[in-house]
Amino acid sequence: MIIIKFGGTSVQNEEAIGRVISIVKGRLKEKPLVVVSALARVTRLLCSLAEEAEAQREENVKNLLKQLRERHFNLAKNLLAARQDLLEECLAKVEERILELETFVGGICLIGELSPRSEARIISTGELLSSTIISYAFNANDISCHWIDARSMITTDDNYLNARPDMEVTEANIKRIVGLEYRGADLVLTQGFVASTEKGATSVLGFEGSDYSAAIFGMALGAERVEIWTDVDGIRSADPRIVKDTRKIDVISYEEAAEMAAMGARVLHPLTIEPARKKNIPIRVLNSTNPSCEGTLVIRGDQSPDGPKSVAVRDEILFVKIVSPKLDGVTRMFGKVFAALYPRRVPVVLAKATGSEVFLVIPEMAGDLLPEALEEIGTWAEVTTYRDKAFISVVGRNIVGFEGLGDKVISVSGKVHLANVSANMMSENFVIDRDRLQVTLESLHDYIFKVNN
Ligand code: ASP
Ligand code: MG
């Protein structure tokens, strides 16, 4: 079996879904489980819908529901124009789901209160709608497709908006249900992102959760590979929206891809990589608007070459310097700093210590409890927080073997406030002034990939 996952832009309209059908058609022999996201921008629309309902803005709620209905109705009509019988059935199902949502959101609007549980239920609608329409589109193209409700398979905890699966239960469900549904079908199709708690309430797997779903299905079914279809030619050497002339990474290890994500690159989420890594299932990141491009292969470390793969950036960070008047030693310094951070669950991207100093890189969105933590540390040390810094990383296996990165960063940025090689030697990181980020990024990228060519 293989898993084929399509993101929102890959299913955004009739044309895109046409491409999806032809991609899947070419792979039917490999017994695919197709996993789909909501249509592009629909999850965002549903988040606004939830917000507007909570704020009891009825007009806006109505408006958003109208947009949702029109978008899905038009899509179904365009895709199923040649099959009136299927179109009617499909529209009835779409309407049923939207009516259900309308009633539910009406309730939220009345009470003006939105719990994470209610919000999960609202935003799961995107995938339930898109998968319904796409499954009919396959059937209209003479591919007999069975639709499966992912909520009957992925069982999670009750952290509704960022739910984590019980892997044992989930794996057993997936094996049993996909096995059953594959009988008499050319294809089975389900939703990414959506899941349900043990008690049967709808939950979702969080931002970019569909990729994670695909990896979970892949692991449970021992798939030959997981294909993640997006709208770029695979994973890039830098974010193409920021850097010109990026290049495609042909092969990268699970660990490097996870490191890239941790260092701020918008690639596969580390959570996605973990289930695949565990069972050594290759992931291929592909472009549905350019299906003949081989994309990026994510595989085991020993099958991926050494050296820099990508330059990643986190610009929304706080750089914190903690200086103790005493020579406390690394153990005490770390111990005291994390005694303040840990109970408040402050996420730390990077920490570095000497006997009297600790430097931290913390995401700007570190939560409300950071000031309190820093205040506590401030009772025994001098704490300075910089908001004008950026964090730049070069990611690749055995990165220390690649010369000249530090020199390059210092010469272009003017000043490096912190330099670090990660413990797994998979990234070299630098804290620099944010106003020097763009030039540094461009010239570093240029240096690495021109030298490397
Ligand atoms: N639709 C969800 C989101 O936009 C899940 C996904 O597409 O991965 O985050
Ligand atoms: Mg996505």
C-alpha cells in the first residue's frame, strides 16, 4: 500500500482535483489510501466562523456560512456535471454537513462561548466536506472509491485542538477499517487532520495536521511510501518567498528534515516525520502542479548524503542573556534557569551556558508566563531581553565538516551574538541582528550552494 496525501492547494478547485484524479489513477496498482486536506483557505474560514460566532456577530456568521456553502456547491457541480445522479447524492451530503454546522454554530452564537471541543468540531468540517466531494469525483471518473471517516480510525486524547493519538488503538483501527473498506473498491479515501477522542468527540491534530495523519496511516499500514503532494517542487534549500534561486533538495534524512522544521523552516512537521522514521517508510514531497518532478525523498540518515541541505530562519524570537554575579558553574546555571522556565512550560529553541552566563533563544510567542519566569530569574541574575535579533541556521548532516559558515555570517551580518553547533551536529546556528537578516541569508545561501555545486 501507499499513502497519497493532498494538501489544500492541491485540491483547491476543479482543475486541481482533476490533476489529483490523474495522479491517483497512475498509482492504483499500488493500493493507495488517499488522504485529503480541506480546500485551500477553508480551515482559516472555519476558524473565523468560530470566532465570529463566539463574538455573537450573526451577520458575519451568516456571510461565512454562505461562502462555505457556495464554494463547495460550485465545486461539486463543476466536478460532477456529467453525472447528475452522483451530483444529487453528493450535494445532499454536503448540505447535510453544512446544515449541521449551521445549527451548531447557531448555538455558539446564542451562548457566546467557544470551547476547544466546539472549535475542533467546527474546523473539522473542512476536511469532511472536501473528502466527500473528492470521493464522488473519483466515482464519477469510474474509480470506485470508498470514503472513510477518519474519526473512526484516529483515536486521540482530549486536547481537542492539538490532539495526540493513542497509537496502539489507532493502528488497530486503521488496519481493520482500511482492510474492510478496500474490499470491492479500487481506492479508499479519508481526511487528514480530523480525529476523535476515546469518547467519540471530534478532535483535530493541530496546524499542518494532515501531513501527520498521512504518516500515521502509513505507519499503521506499513506503507511502501507516503507521498505528500503540495504546490512546490519538494523541499527547498531556503524559503523561496524570502530567498531567490533556491534549489530543490533531492534526498534528505528524517532527522535533517526534523531539524529544519525545528529551526524554523516551513517543511514537514517533526511529528509527521516520527511515525515514518519509526517504521522506515520513505516520504516523498511532490508538486501536484508539476507531477513529473521527482520532488524530495525523505529517508533514513545513512542513505542521505552529508553536508548542508538548507538555510532556515526564525525571525520572531527573543534573545535572552542571563548573567550571574557569581561563578555558579554550568550545572547550577542551567538548573536555576530551567527551574523557572520548566514549570511555566516556556519553549526554548536553544540554550547555551557557561559558568556564569546562560543565553536563550525563545519564540516570541512563548506564552504569557515568560515575563514571570524572567522576573524570577532576575532575583539572582541580570537578565537582558533583545527583541531585535534573528536566528539563522544551516541544516545538514555533519555540518561541522563544511567550512566557512561562521566567517561568512560574521562578515556579512557584522556581529554574531551567539554561534552554536547543535548537539546532533545537524545544524549550525547564529543569532544576528534582525536588520542584517536578509543580506546575511542571501549571501550565506549563495556561498553554500555555489561552493557546493
Ligand atoms: N486543514 C488543516 C490546516 O489548514 C490541516 C492541513 O491542511 O494540514 O491546518
Ligand atoms: Mg499543509
